[in-house]
Amino acid sequence: MPKNLIKADSYDPVDTKVDSAFAPYDSPTFYTQVMEYLKLESEMDACERKTRYAKSSMAIYSSPYDASSRNEYQEYKAEYEACMEQQKSLEEKIREKVEYIKNAIQEKPKFIGFKAYHRFRSDNNAGQTLLGGALYILNEDITQILALYDVESEDYLKYQQFIKQLQEE
């Protein structure tokens, strides 16, 4: 842990809890697939916004009598078509991720090792002491770290929220 801190000499362990880790939810591969899915969904949202903007801009510049409007129309039309192609590509990738996630959660839970929640205090560059947390996924022999997550990171919180939604469904 101290290897990853800004001021390693200020490291102060607070609490560590160890529990069994089961696939799919604790699996690093599953985590990666879910995070890729969430990223693709975000890209799809941005692409849909661009598509709507380009389409509405095409309507604004649809006047056939003005050369400037025709040029603007052609630019927005090209942007619209590019966004539509990107959406098709994203839809296929999203379908693949959803299929993986569905198959993974339908499988019987499988013991993959252990997970250790570790809380600690450490100083940052400003000299402030902060409380942090990490989740380690360890192999069955507790000899290798399979994954390490910052439990307070935005990505990990998104993952937890996604898992909660899956379990409620």
C-alpha cells in the first residue's frame, strides 16, 4: 500500500476486513467488462446528442437558395451520417457486453479467492491527512493480487451502482 501513496511515510492502516470473493461480481474480468459497457453507454449518449444537434442544424440550413446555407447543411449532414455510423458500431459493441454480463450473472457463483477491504490514513501534497480505502481481490492462496480498486473512485462507485441495479432486477 505505501508504494502507491504520495507520502508513503505518512501511511497509517485503520482497518482491514477479509471475505470470500465470488465470480462474477468480484471477478476482475467481470469488472472490466462492466466498466467497458458503462463507457460505451456514455459514448452512445454523447453520440445521440450530436446526432440530434446535427439533424436540427440540417433543418435550420435547409434553404436551397443560399450558398452559405447549403454548405452548412452539407457539413451537418456529413456529421449526422458519421454519428449514425458510430451509433451502429456502438450498438453492436454494447450488445456484446450485455450478452457477456447476462451470461456471467446467470452462472452459479464460483469461489475465486478473497477480497480485502483496507482503510487507511495518509497525507497528501498539501499536508492534509485523508482517509482512503482500497479493495484487493486476492487469489485462493492469498499469494497474488488479482485486482486493486480505489473504493472511493468514481469508476468503482459507478460499478457498485450498476451491480445494485442488476441485483434488484
